[in-house]
Amino acid sequence: MDSTNIFLYLLVSSFLLLIFHLLRTTTRRKLHLPPGNLGLPFLGETLQLISAYKTENPEPFIDDRVSKYGTVFTTHVFGEPTVFSADPDINKFILQNEGRIFESSYPGSISNLLGRHSLLLMKGSLHKRMHSLTMSFANSMIIRDHLLVDIDRLVRLNMDAWTGRVLLMEEAKKITFQLTVKQLMSFDPCEWTENLMKEYMLVIEGFFTIPLPIFSTTYRRAIQARGKVAEALGLVVRERKKETEKGDRKNDMLAALLDEEGDSGGGFSDEQIVDFMLALLVAGYETTSTIMTLAVKFLTENPSALAQLKEEHDEIRARKGEEETLQWDDYKSMSFTQCVVNETLRIANIISGVFRRAMRDVSIKGYTIPKGWRVFASLRAVHMDHDHFKDARTFNPWRWQTNSGSSSCSSVNVFSPFGGGPRRCPGAELGRVELSVFLHHMVTRFSWVLAEQDKLVFFPTTRTQKRYPIIVQRRNPVEANS
Ligand code: HEM
Ligand SMILES: *[C@@H]1O[C@H](CO)[C@@H](O)[C@H](O)[C@H]1NC(C)=O
């Protein structure tokens, strides 16, 4: 190469570079991604996120980025660049536009465990139909007329066996599992349900082995256990079909699913029904049992809140006999309890946010989310934001008392522990009722102390490290009208 050639080469290549650079900045400007840091290649900021969420105070992960970039920023977590939203309006936009602009998006390892036909993975009109079917099985009227009596009975039954040291998280899980099995297919606790729960717990463990599922024994065991659980449920479905043919009609979720089969929309296969039931077991289990445990934890740490709650429930119990079942009116009269429930949901953030994928380029608040990108609508970030809740990081159930004058809730959009839009949790009311009934029996029948210091963590799920061990002592029965 002589010198002219080299000169020409340099000229051309710098020209190309310049064009390339210009093009890149213009597409960037046109797209205008939210600001942020993608971190390391492949890992991105996943490790920072995990280490923050493994502590009792994960807030700095979000706080740091919000103060640097604002409430919507770009990061790279769990293998993909992700737009992270800590903004209530953007979250609402994401949730409301489910199926039109965004769709739910779960990692493959989770989909395998859920099954192809689970509600969480369904899309489009089938999702709509199944979502409303779930709603029709768990709405207030159904809870009032059918589910409440079993909730009350099974909570009592389990608590009857409590003495001395109790691992609250384990007990809450047992209760929640039994409740769901009863609601889905009318089985009372027995050896069969216990075996089912053992296999089921192996499946659950598989959900939280994130990085390389193919190499993980926990994951393989979970897939195997899923096969067994599905087999057991499949048997139940077939048995039930026979019973139904004989004219024996039960009133539960399985019956509702089988009823759907006859109509013109086309029936469901056994596999579809099994996946659907398994998804309901998963969705209600971790969430409700964790919220029960954490409500007790927060109350234990706040004696005056606990005292006020006790007073409310002693009053309700005093109106009734010792063994009398709670009625819907009793539930409706638990006004302070509902403050405790909301405040626990707000502070605990069991589901810290939801993952979605943009179905097309989306412009919002001056930024563009490119088609195909992951977004994470963080519910937690909004619940913990001082702009939306005064002293946002303190447990304060009184903030929910409407007559307190200093309403700390700036708008309805900012509190969404159950998500929103077409995928809003269909078990929201059921979860609230189960927690309220649990708290009623807990405070009217027992006093307790913490057995060991325990720590709250938020990864891989929201939980306390030692399953919240407490020492319980039976209270004297609440005297009627004393
Ligand atoms: C108190 C505890 C609970 C909390 C905090 C909670 C929270 C949530 C949230 C945030 C979502 C939205 C997920 C998303 O948008 O991707 C959701 C969905 C769902 N929840 Fe719950 N949930 C609770 C209890 C329950 C219970 C008891 C059931 C049982 C019926 C249940 C069944 C479901 C189902 C089936 C979905 C999927 C809905 C869909 O994709 O259409 N949840 N839950
Ligand atoms: C609890 O939050 C819900 C919104 O999810 C709200 O409708 C309800 O009024 C709140 N309850 C209390 C006691 O403030």
C-alpha cells in the first residue's frame, strides 16, 4: 500500500465512522431510551439487584438509580436489558395496556413448571375467559356464601394443634395449601393432601433456582415432582367427571371448569384443567402464607397496633360464642384490621413488581421503550416512595384510617399490591379475607413472643430466613359481653 492509498483508506474509514456515529445518535435520539446503566455484559446489574434484595433493606438499589436518572431508567437484569419503572403513571399505563401494548413475559424455567396452559402464561381471548372464570370463583359473594365457612374452620383446625414453639411460616403454608385444595376440589385435609403438598413443595423450590436451570438438581427434581402433582390432579379430574355423570354435583372451582366444557367456546382438555389448577395453587400459596407471617411480624414489632387489633377482635368474639364461625358481617366490621392488611401489603411487597414485554415501540413521558424490550413495573418502588406515602418506610396502619385527617395517600393509583388491568390478581379479596380470619383467631386465641431474632429478605422471594419461630401461649377464651 502506498501513502496515497493509506490516506484514501483513512479518509474513507473516518467518513464511514462519522456516518455510523451520526446514524447511531439519530436513532438513539429518535428512540430516546430512558437513561441508565446496562452494567456488565451478560450479567448487567443482576448481582447488584440480588445482593440488595437479600438484605432487609433493598431500597438503595432503586433509590440510587432514581436519584441519578429519575423514576424510569434502563438497567440489565436476569439476562436482558430492562426498562425499570418506579413511576405510578407509567406502571398504570403498562398494566392497563396488557395484551395491547405489553404482554406478560416469564422466563422459560418458570413456564415449564407452570405448564403451558396456566393462567399466568395465557394470552388474548382465552386469558380473558379464564381470568373472569377465576374471578367468578373467588368474588365476594362466593366468599361470603361458600368459602368463608371453610376458611374459618381450617384456620381453627390448624391452630388447635399449636403449642409452644411454632414455625409460623410453615403453619401458614399448611393452612394456605389446605384452603386452596378445599376451594379447588373440595378435599378436606387427609393423607392424600399431605402427600400432594410434599410433592408440590418440591415444585415450588424449582421456581427459585434462577440462573442455569438445566444444570440444577433442584430444578430437575421440581420438574419430576410437577409430573407427579399433575398426575394426581389428573386422576382427580377423571374421578370427578365420573361422579358428575352420575349426577353428583359439587360446588368448587373444578366443577366450574368442567361446566365450561359443555359450552360452544369449546371445552378444556384434562391437561388444560390440571395446568389451570396447578397455577392457582402456585399463585395463592406463597403470597397468602407470606402475608400472614409478615402481618404477625409487623404487629409483634408494633405493640400498640397489636393492642388495637386485639381490642377489635376481642369485641367481635365477645358478641359470639367461643366456637362460633365468623360471618361476612363480622369480616365487614373489622375496620382496623383492614388498615393493618393494607399496610402489611404496602410494606411487605410480596410481589415487588411485574415483568412485561413491549409489543411495539412505546413512547411515554418523553422516552421510548423499543419493541421487544422487557419492562419491570415496580410496585415496591411506588409503595416505598416518600412522595406518595408520608414516612413511607415505616409500618403505620393508622395512615389508612379515613377520618385521620392527614390522608397520606395522594391518589388511588399509588397503592397496587395486586397489580392492575386485565391481569389484576383475581384472588385479591380472597387473600384479604384469609388474612383477616387468620389474624382474628391468632389474636383472640394466643399471645406470643418471638423465639429467635429473624430477618426479612426479599430474594429469591419475600420471606424471613428462619420461618419466623414464635412461642405461643393460649389465652383464656374471650368472655361473652364482658
Ligand atoms: C395476599 C396475597 C396475594 C398477593 C399480594 C397477590 C398478588 C398478585 C399480583 C401482583 C398479580 C399480578 C401479576 C401480573 O400482573 O403479572 C397476581 C396475579 C394472580 N393472582 Fe394473586 N396475589 C395474592 C393472592 C392470590 C390468591 C389467594 C389467589 C388464588 C385465587 C391468587 C391468584 C392469582 C392468579 C390466578 C393470578 C394471575 C392472573 C392473570 O394473569 O390473569 N392470588 N397476584
Ligand atoms: C385498602 O386499599 C384498598 C385499595 O386496594 C382501598 O380500596 C381500601 O379502601 C383500603 N382500606 C382502608 C381501610 O383504607
